[in-house]
Amino acid sequence: MTHRVLLLPGDGIGPDVIEQAKRVLSRVADIHGLDIAFEEALIGGKAIDLEGQPYPESTRALARAADAVLLGAVGGPQWDGLPAGDRPERGLLAIRADLDLFCNLRPAILFPELASASSLHSHLVAGLDILIVRELTGGIYFGEPRGIHVREDGIREGLNTDRYDESEIRRIGKLAFEAARKRDGRLCSVDKANVLEVTMLWREVMQDLSSDYPDVELSHLYVDNAAMQLVREPKQFDVLVTGNLFGDILSDIAAMLTGSIGMLPSASLNSQSKGLYEPVHGSAPDIAGQDLANPLATILSAAMLCRYSLRQGAAADQIERAVASVLSHGHRTGDIAGGNFTGATLGTAAMGDAVIAALDEA
Ligand code: NAD
């Protein structure tokens, strides 16, 4: 069986980090006897320059045909002057909508060696491994009616609508229960069910679903308490599931717990487990093309691609073990070389080499 993987390097450091992730995927495919066919297409600023739009038709056709998409990053100062509707970031919104990617997975993993990069005490975060599951295509960001209008009394009013129907809640809930089942078997659903009806329904549906997953322990937290617990004792969590707005905020809190933007992967999935995998960081134009970018967030995104879209858990585990091993041997790119680190830092390609060498031992 051939797995079709579409690479969208994008702008800035995107091509630098995608090149290393492709090398790692190729090596892991050899080890596990997987047949991965890579294709490559344009997105973002480069697509605007060459095709006149950030998500061209040729890219759309390949993305729809692929089993999974691995993206670098989009954007840069040369496109900042364009109107909001024509900017490189529109390419990201377009591909998410086109592939109906309603489920965003953001792991916050802090390798023990990097614990000093966190803003919290090391003992609170060393070894942190949580997963935030965020609904991505519904809720208050998309609900109608919305807008700013002038009322009859002449006062301007802004309005948004938070809404979910039970099928939308059920499909994200199922993915969260499945993810918890593959991990430590604990799922915390985050809502504001003491105030908001939309999240009362959210809680009811999560409770209904839990009878299908007797092996997963379901708990509930109000979002204000969840935010406090994330900075008080983050290691108490395994998987958190929540709606679009709360997920946006909580996943950024969780990202800050790790302190290293160059280390954070993400995945956005549709109901057929097709996914868009990308590092959380942007295109870092300040270091693009200089062999300075940390490729580990993209390499860890490639591991998620193996786990969720190719269903190759052993290959995913092996990539993650290789990254852990590289860090434990003291290899660092410049962005994660703070604290007590005194050795020489590695460039982007050398970090890719180190992960590939570690794969053979992992
Ligand atoms: P950024 O994440 O690109 O960079 C922030 C800082 O972190 C910079 O100093 C950068 O050098 C550093 N950094 C980021 N990734 C790194 C890596 N892998 N290795 C080493 N250092 C790294 O955020 P920004 O500066 O706010 O945005 C730059 C451009 O990226 C903008 O055009 C923005 O719109 C775009 N952006 C794109 C995405 C995306 O494609 N998903 C996300 C965020 C920002």
C-alpha cells in the first residue's frame, strides 16, 4: 500500500525544516518497510508570487488526493503589505476549510533536558506530556449571526454566536476518546457548563459518549479552573478536549509551559483521519535559509503524521524516541541551547543527521 504524503514547504524556514523531516520520514519508511510517495506543492507567499494565490488549484488537487499533508510555514515581510484577504496566511485557512479539518491536536511535551526553558519551576514541567484536542471549525469563531451594527438607539454593538450541534460535539469527542485510549486513558473535557448552554450540551454529549469508552476515565473542568490547573500542576492532565475558543487559549498556555517554540508539533484531522501536520512556529524570516532553524517541531509533526494518518504507531514512536535520544546526548540547535548548555550548537541539517543516526538505535 502506497501512502501519499504531500509536502508544502511554504516560506521562510519552511523549506529548511521540511527537508529534514522528509529525510527522517524516508529513513523510517525504509526501516518499517513502508511505501511513502512524496509530492510537493506551493502554498503561502511563494504560491502568491508564482501562481497568484496562496492556495492554488494545483495544490488543492494534490492535497485532496493525499493521505496526509506536511507543511512548513507561511508568511514573511515581503507579503505584509497585501490586503488581509490576499495574504499568505489565507492559504492555511483555505486548506483547513477545504479538507474539513475539524480536529486540532496540540501535544505539549517537555523533554526533561529542556525543562529550564519553561517559565514554571522545572519540577512542575519536566517530563510533561499532555495533548490538547481543540474543535477547529465551529463554535464562536464561525457562529452566525455575527458582526458590528448600529442599534436603533444609535449605539454600536458587536455580536458573535457560540453554537455547536450535537453531531459536531460527538465527532470531536470521539477523536479525543480515541486519542486518550492510545495514551494514558484519561480525558478531561473543558467547558463553562455553569453559565453557557452551548457547553451544557457539550458536557452531556461527552458524558453520553463515555459509555462507549469504558477504558477511558472522563472528567470535566470549567475553563477558568482548567487554565489555573494548567499552570499550577500541568502534569495532572493526559488529554484535554474543548471547543474552538477555549482550545485556542488553553493550547497557547500549554505551549508556553514548554518554553521552546522550535519543539512544538501539531496536527489537524478530518473524519477520515486525513491530516495537515505542521510545526506551531511561524516562518522565522530572520533565520530563513541560514541553516539555523530547529527542525525538531517538524520532525515531531512527521511522527504525528505516521501515528494518525498512516496508522503506523511503531514508526511514530521510533521518531519520538530518536528525538529524545538526540536531546539526551546533548545535541542542541541555537534556540534550545539556553541554560547550562556549553557545547557547540548544531545547524538544521546536522540536527536532521543526528535524528537519522538515532533512529537506527531507537
Ligand atoms: P515565528 O514563529 O516565525 O518566529 C518567532 C521567533 O522564534 C523568531 O525569533 C524566530 O527566529 C524564532 N523561531 C521560530 N521557529 C524557529 C525554529 N524552528 N528554530 C529556531 N528559531 C525559531 O513568529 P513571527 O516572527 O511572529 O512570524 C514570522 C512570520 O511567520 C509572519 O509572517 C507570520 O505571519 C508567520 N506565521 C506563520 C505561521 C504558520 O505558518 N503556521 C504561524 C505563525 C506565524
